[in-house]
Amino acid sequence: MSTAVAQTWYMTQRQLMVFARQPAYAVITLIQPVVWLFLFGSLFKKVVELGGFGTGSYLDYLVPGVVVMSALSSNMWAGMGTLEEIQRGTLNRFLTTPVSRAALMNGNVVYNGLVTALQSLIIVLLGLLGGADYPGGIGGVAVLVPASVLLGTVFGALSNALGMLVRERESLIGINTFLLLPLTFLSSAFMAPAQMPGWMRHIAAFNPLDWAMVAGRSALSADPDWGDVLSRGGGLLALAVAAVWLSIRTFRSYQRSV
């Protein structure tokens, strides 16, 4: 087990070094969250007057949504990195080594989890600078960030699996583009569930994106509903384990095909 963990960390470090050499990439990934926070936040700030948001500030409501949406949008492209390694032949060269096959996949997942955690913390700080209030304090943030990481793990692992199945950039881009907007708008990202049409509210209840938002918002509130936090968090954890297992199984299938 210790060998597998060490190999996973080695594969993670490879990608962290690439990330560290491209600081501009880290800045670019924060542009969209800033747009959501401050342009959307300013444009729709009076929407809280409709009621059902649990706060008098739309920015307070929006921050957890932006954290989770950013985790989704960044991790959905994890499969592009896998495709690049396949096309360069890097992945096939690793197959000739004794490195754990699970480590080859999980290194990517751990890397994306670390980047997602960093990105989430920066967004929380940006919200704080913009005037957002977090009654749940550090404890609430300590729930929101892992919830976003778990969601990112679900879609990052699924993206890796899809990358190995389709093996074409265009196909992966098409699938991601098709899924991103429905997942976002069929959730409570921008609108309180009480203000959503009934059919949308019912679909959102089965949306993992919404689970992470509900857990994060509840934990950040002055009176957290820990039942919501634990049930949604447990659901995300179960999905993350299943998605990682699926990506490893898909990788073994890819290995047999080369």
C-alpha cells in the first residue's frame, strides 16, 4: 500500500511541477470565477428580495455556488491531459515500467484535487474581499472546500475515463460542452430552490453539483443543517469512489488495447 501511495504522489508531483511552471494558467483559471462573483453578483444582487435565499446578500449566496461551479468546470477537462499523454506516447512508456496502474490514474485525480482546493480557497477569499459574510466561519469553509474537491474528483475521474474511451479531443470537448450548462443551471447555483420551477427543483435534487452547493451553503450559514451536510457529503464521497474505480477499470481496458 505504501508503495502505491508513493507512486501516486510521484505522478502527482509530475503534474504539480508543470503547474508551477505555468503561473499564467493559474491566473487565467480565476478569470471566470471573478466574472461570476462580481459581474453576476452585481447584476442580480436584488434577486434576494424575492426570498428563499437564506441571506440578505446575493454575494453570500453566490460564493459557494461559484466555488463548486469552478471545481466542476476545471475538472471536467482532466481527460484532456490524459489524451495529451496518450498522443505523446508518455502514457504508453509508463506502461513498460512497474509503476502501479492505479497510481497512473490517481496521480491525475490527486493533482486536480489539490488545484481545486487552492482555487476554492482563493475564491472564498475574493468573496470575503468583495464583502461576503460567512457566519459558519472556518468550519464552514472546511466543509465547502472538501465538497468542491469531492465533486471535482467525480468529474475529473469520469473525464479521464471518457478520454481513454473516446481518444479524440473533439469528442471530449463536445461531451463536456453538452453537460456543463445543464449541470450548472439545473442546480441552485444562481437561484434559490424556492424560486425555481418545480420540475427544475426536483432534477436539482439528484444533481451532484447541487449536493456540493447545499452542503457548502449550509455549513457556511449561521445555523448549519448537519443532516444536509452529511447526506450530501456522503453522496459525493460514494460517487467519487465509484468514479475513481471506473477510471482505473477503463485504464486497464485501455492497457489491453495497446
